[in-house]
Amino acid sequence: MNYSMDGFVYLLSLLPILLLWSVIFRIRPDERNEMLVVGIFLGVVSVVSSYIWWTNDWWRPETITGTRVGIEDFILGFCGGGFMAVIYEIVMKKRRYRFRGKPDHPNLLALFAIWTAIIVVLINIFEFTSFVASSIAFVVATGIMLWRRRDLIVNSMFSGIATASSAFLFGYLPIIALAPEWVQNTYLYNNLSGITLIQIPIEEYVFWLLAGFLVGPSYEYWQHQRLRKLRTNFHMRRKP
């Protein structure tokens, strides 16, 4: 395995989002199950999708092991997924409750299958880039979910904006401060638009915006849950 200082930049840049995830996990125990379930699932998806798609034509970050994908990809998916899944509830002080039946595994799996199929078809048959293919897949899958659950629209929009903003604050800024040259050495600009925002390709912001739209309300969609205002005084004792 080939180790270098550049190989540590990716991992070190994930520490802020890992710290943010830990704070949320600590202060909202009622959201821990959602953070873990979504996080583990997207951690695995992140590793697989990075190996199959993202490192082909989008970016090739150096990992601490010198391999095509590494533990960094799992951490990114795990923390990012957990964050996206609960950021709306955290900021808006909401909590979940089930309003109908049991969790709907087939619907969620179908949604993921549609997302995957669109990317596979657009890349392998129509030769779209992974960014364009995944963007279309996110829009279609999110549209289906929100068409079936219109009550999740606000959650979806908020989660997307919050995710893209947090990616900049807790992800890209640390990278720029830590190793600005890493960005130039990592992204495959020949396959991207060339448009950057604070040195980061615009595709990154669009990706996290669309990912937040889909992932943010996905747990509520799967579990047949809705949100209501969190009672902040339920631990307070009644006055005599």
C-alpha cells in the first residue's frame, strides 16, 4: 500500500462533519436510530458507487490506503447520510410519529432500484457522465417520493439546502484551508463543467443539494411517519 501526506487530506477533511454528526447524535437520542440506519446504508452505497461511478469520471481522491476507495468513502456516506436524514427535525425542532401501518420496505427498495437503474442506463447506454446521470436519477426518485408524500416537500427542500450549505462549511472549507492544491489534483475537470464556487466544482454543490432532497425525508417515507413539534418541556416537573 502506498502512503503519502496527500492521502491523509481526504480523511482529515471529514473530521468536521464527523464532529457535527457526533454532536447531533448526542443531543437528540430520539433520532439515533434514524441516523444509524440511514448512515450505514449510505455508507455502503457511497463505497460501491464511488468504486463503480464517481472515480471513473468525477474525482479520484487519494485515500490513506492508496486504494481506489477507502474508509473515507464509508465515513462520508455514513456521516452525510445521518446528517441529511435528521437535519430538518433538528433545526425545526420536530419529532417523528407513525401515522399509518408498518414500514414499507418494497416502496423504499423500489425507489432505490429506480435511482440505480437510471444511473446505470444513462451511463452505460447513453454514455452520460456520472454527474449528469446521478442528477437525473435524484430528480426522478425525489419526484416519485414527493408525489406520493406531498407532506414531505418542505422537509425535502430544507434538507437539500441545509446539506449543500453544510457540505461547504464543514467539508470544502476545511479542504481548502488544509490543502488547496488537493482540489486541483483530485477532480477530473475534463468531465466537469469547469464552473467553480470558492475553488470547488459546482457539481459538488448540486450533488449534495439533490442528495439532500431525496435522503432528507426518506426515513419518514419508508417508515410511514410524519413530524410534529418537539415538546421542549416534557421533562419539566409540574409546579405544586
